[in-house]
Amino acid sequence: MTLKEQLMEDMKNAMRAHESAKLDVIRMIRSEVKNFEIDNGEADDEKVQKIIKTMLKQQKDALLDFEKAARQDLIDETNAKIEIFASYLPTEMSDEELEKVVAEVVSAAASKDFGPLMGQVMKKVGNRADGGRVTACLKKALA
């Protein structure tokens, strides 16, 4: 079952169970996927995950603003959305796994230029690690 099919099934189940928060998040995801497909053609699972990851990052950014404003109602609502978004993404790499991948790429590379190394690491980790974490780990390895 593709991720788009899973989203459709989960949307139906959320409707039946009257889970409005989950339904809203799934509808947001499906809307973004549809917009992507209008502009770029059919979206495979990897592209759908990338869209969800972008939406998750937006929610996390909004959460920081809500915490600064001390809006507990919005913090609770956003945390619930974050959990739903995260359920559609593969599990994140642990720090140890990420450091291992970075060490492999750095040791195999002829030059120690940050840009090309970053590209190689991101290609290996894919959607399983955030770019900020990869940057920090790579800087640490090159230091």
C-alpha cells in the first residue's frame, strides 16, 4: 500500500471514528500532495514523505512561537498535529547511526569540502535525518 493509499484509508477511518484532529491533518497533507501533483506530476512515497516533513517543520516552527506567547491551548493542539504528521514518516536515525554514516562518507572522500560531503551524507540518510542534525554532525566530524 502506498502512502497516498494509506492516507486515504486513514482519512476514511478518522471520519468513521469522528477524530476531527486527525482528519484535519490528513486533509492538509492530501491537499499539499494534490497541489504538488498539479505542478509536478505524480508523487511517489518519497515525495509525499518530503511534503509531510516540510509540513512537520512548519508545525514545529509554529510551536516555538506559541511557546513564546505562552498559549497552552495552541501548544497542545500543535503537539497533537506534530504526532500525527510524524506517524507518516519513517523513524529518525539515532545520533549514533548518523555519526556512523558521516564518518563513512568523510573517510571515503578525497576532499574535505563541506558542501559536497553534505550532499553525499544527505543522499545516504534520505528522509531519516533532519538537515540541521546532519550539518551539526558533519561540522563536528570535520573539526
